[in-house]
Amino acid sequence: MTSSEVIFVDASAWIALADRSDSNHKKAAAVYPSFLTSNNRLITSNFVIAETYIVLLNELGHPAAFSFLERVKTSPRITRVYSTEDIESEAQAMLGKYRDQDFSYADAVSFTIMKRQKIRKAFAFDKHFISAGFTVVA
């Protein structure tokens, strides 16, 4: 990867990083540091953060979930994109168009953000990113 790449970070990656029992933890922990050192921008969304928080809260408890929030908030390399009505309308249209896929609403919002910002790569362990035509870097 070049230093100019922007990578979207999905909940599946955040969860794998935080949960040592996750089947993708070792892989996530091995590649994440290189993203921080070689990329100026990691992008995630408020929907992804909310999804990650609730999974971590249920699986690992409040301290782990809250620690995740603090790390994302204070990292200078992570940009949080907030969903808007316009993004959500486009995401809903995408869900209507791809009825044969089981994309979640959060997935569709992520794909819309990636499309709008011309982001081609996602740090994710979710097959839906591949189905939507993105490259998974994990």
C-alpha cells in the first residue's frame, strides 16, 4: 500500500481488533499497525462505531466498549464520517436495487460513503464489501 491510500474501517475489523477470541483477531492485530504507519487516513462512520460499540458491550462488557470509543475519538489518524439524510437515501436505494444481497443498513451506508469519497479499500472481515465491489485489505 502507498502512503496516499485511504482505507474504510468496518465494524468487523474493529471487533476483531478488540476481541482476542474473535477468529480474525490475529490477522487484524497483525495488519492494523501497518495501516496506522503507512496511511494518513483511516475512515469509519458513526454507524460503524455504533455497531461496534454494541457488539463489544454485549461480548466484552462496558470497559472494552468504552475504551474503543475513546481510542477512535482520540486517534489523529481516524476520521469519523457522519451519516446524513442524503447518504441514507442513497443507501436505501442501494438496498432496494440489490435485493438479492443481505446487506445491512449499516453496510449500505458504509458503501455509500466509500463510493462518494472514492474509497476502494476496506479493512473488513465482512464478505459484503467484496460483494459490493470493494477490495478487502485484511
